[in-house]
Amino acid sequence: MKRKFTLILFFFVLNTVFSQTAESPVVQMDEAVRSLARDIHVKLAEKRAERIAISQFVYNNGNITPLGSYWSNQLIGELANISGRNYSIISGGTNDAEWTISGEIVLAADIVRVYSRLIQSSNRAIEGSFQSSFQRNEQINSMIVSASGGGSSSSAGRDPYETDSWENPVSYTIGSSQTVPVMTRGITAGDEDFFLLVPDRNGRLTVETTGSIDTYMYLYNYDNEEELGNNDDAGQGSNARISYNVRAGTRYLAMVRGYTSSTSGSYGFRAYIIVREGASSWENPVSYEIGNGEDSVQRTLNAGDEEYFLLVPDRNGRLTIETTGRIDTYIELFDAESRDLLDENDDAGQNNNARIRYNVTAGNSYIAMVRGYSGSISGSYGFRAFFPGAGRLSSDQYEPDDDPSQAKIIETGTPQQRTFHSENDIDWVQFQVSRAGRYIINARGVNSNRLDTYIELFDGSMNSIAEDDDGGDSMSSRLSINLNNGTYFLKVWCIDEEPNQAYALSVEAQ
């Protein structure tokens, strides 16, 4: 037996009442609401709904508009005209309803989007989500604006800067520090905000959002539409941040949207090129004389800082550029003339230090830019640039010793000087323990502790029993281990791509 169908209508009307028989402000709106009603009906039948309520379709963080009331009215009428339904419809009052239909109205360029949700009243669980779109016109705009008491149709967007677009971006004046005031914007589902940026000087431009909503940002060259970067969460929390080397007078465009199509809320936008008195910059880099790598210049990095070093090699070759210290650094290498990014690195150096190896040309100018891995990092660090030792090292007297069968003997207490004659060279060594006890095994650069050695220890049956990378000074390897009487094998190799010095190997009883 069919259930009795009842329809109770509570219309929420502001300024203008639109009855179901009234002519639609947009023809596509009628078809959009009919399609939505059919989709919701299928879901209601699937859930065996008995009593549903049509609640508000709000705009811009909760505003009730004539457009929302009209949409609710049309939806009620379409559902009421669907045959084969077994549910009652309650509009406005939701206390007795098992299911509630509500949603938001958003504007995106020339389109109106309505996001609808089917919610179970008992636990507020969302059981269905729907999206409807139709064309926007001046009458639609007036139905939206009337919610706030008036205004022109062109200001019917989400904040005073709407409606902005690629063709009509919001001009933003770039600041000179991270404390530049933010521009407050509002974003709703499907919205995109556009900012025009024209730097008055060359430098490292930082563009970022602030606030609690999850934003996504793109940076473009405005004139040729080339995408220069995009980012989700490089800023604080869920905010986006992009840093890019810009040129004075060039026009750039930043586009901000929500991370998902349903993201909405207020956020802040700011763009700045940091200018600090006495600080290095692209125009005023620190001149660094390329050396032998033993000495580094000590610098202090403040939060948000970028340090620039000018490098002019006196010969062709493979240049090593790296940082030292305890903070997590990032290096980018540029051609100083073209400003092209040549290479970049985070953690190829020791611990959290950065290292780049790049083939440079004598007389060319290069810029190395050092920053913290994140904008909040600060502290002291060292910077150095050098050419490794000239040419490949020659083979030592112990070669060939590239596998266990070729392992040469090392006497306890008698160090050996050896070389890695290529980046792939592996040295195998054999030693005898005649008195059980604790032994120290070292592999260290002859000229400095910056040769990155690695050792692995095997017993006489070739079972690996210990290994070490940086247990000694800096990049040197060191093992301290208790050994019983017997024969042992050592496998020694270098992690550096270009070993530039001999190394000393020793096995000592402690």
C-alpha cells in the first residue's frame, strides 16, 4: 500500500518572491534543478526515505538570498511532481525529518554552481553530494546582491576585489620584507583569485598565503602565460608559498584557489622581495674566491633569508659547492648572466647540508643561492666552493684488490696509505686477530677528514658483521668492535663521485 504523500512548504523569501510558475531568470536553471531532483530521488529511494526536509541553500558563508529561496522552491516542486515516491517533503522545518537536503551557492566566472548534500538527520552523516551548474546573468547577480542590501551586479562576488580573472587581475604592490601587510581575500568552492605582480627590482620574489584554509597557488609569466611554479603546503600550515627569481619590470601573475573544489573561507595574500641592509642579494652577491675546499666562509642565515655568492672559476672543471654546519640548507646554482637555474640540491652533503657538483667554464659568472630548507630555519652555516684534486688518482701498490680473493693483508698497528683510483674502486683487505679484544678500524682522508669513506667488516666465512659510514671525524668511517681470534676481511670504498685524496687505513687493538 502506498504511503500518503504530504507536502508542507515553508518558503524563505527576501525582497522578491519567485513562485514555481514564475519564468526562470535563467533557462538552464530549470533543467539543472530538474536533473538534481531526479538524482536526489534515486538516492532517497535507495535509502527508503520516509520524511525529508528541504533546508537552506546559502551563499557566501551563510547568507540567505532570493536565489537560494528560489532554488529551494523549485526543488520542492520538482520532487513533488516525481511519480513513484514513498516519502513526504517538509520545507523549512527539519525537526521531524529523517533526511535533510541543503547546500551552498557559489559563483565561478560566468557560471553559478550549486552544491547539494543529502544529510541523515540522526547522525549528520552526508549520504550524497551533488553539483549543479548553469549560466550566470545580471538578474542572477541582483538576486545574490540583495542579500546584503544592495550593490552593483559587478560586485556580486565573494569579496570587494571580485570579479577578478586572468584578464582582470587584482594589482598587488610587492613589499620589501616578510612583514608586509596581507591582502584579505575570500574564496568559495570553485573560485580562483588572480594577482598581478610587477617587481621594481631584480630579486627573489616570495608569494604566499596566510590563514587557516587549504590553498593552492600557481605563478605565471603574465605576458607569455608560462607556468613558473606551483605549490600546495610550502607555507605555514596548509598555506601555499612559491619563491622565484624575478626581473624588474616583468609582469607576473599569481593565481590562488582552494586545494579542493569545496574549499572556502577567508585567507591572506602577500608578496615580497626581502631587502636587508648589508645583506647579499642578486645585485650585490658575496664574492667568493674558489679555493681548495679546506676553508669555508662563515655566514648567519635568518628566517626567510637568502644568501648569494658570486663564483668566477679560473679554469674549466667540475666545481663542488657545498654548505657545512648544523642547519638544514638548500642550494640553487644559476648562470649569473641568463639567470637560468642550472642545478639545485637539499641533502647531498654531510648531514642536512647541501652539495652541488657542476661542470663550469673558466671566466663565466655563476651565482650560488643558499637558503634554509624551510622559511623558518635560521642559524650559522659555512659555505665553500672548490675544485677537487686535479685528475684521477693513480692506482696504489695494493691493486688489484677488487674482490675478497684479491684481498691484501694489513698488519694490526701498521697503517696503510691507499687510493681510490676511480669512483667505483673497491678495496678488499684481510687481517688476522691473534688476541681477542676490542679493535678500532679507521678509513680517513690523508689530507683532510672530508673524504667520504665507507667500511664493511666480514668474518672468515664472509658473513657481514659490522659497517660504518661517518663514525669517525666528519666523513671518515670508523668501527669500534670486539673481535675473537680469527681471520677477518674489510671492504672499503668511497661515496664521493670524485675521490680527490689518498686515504689511510688502520686496524688498531684498543
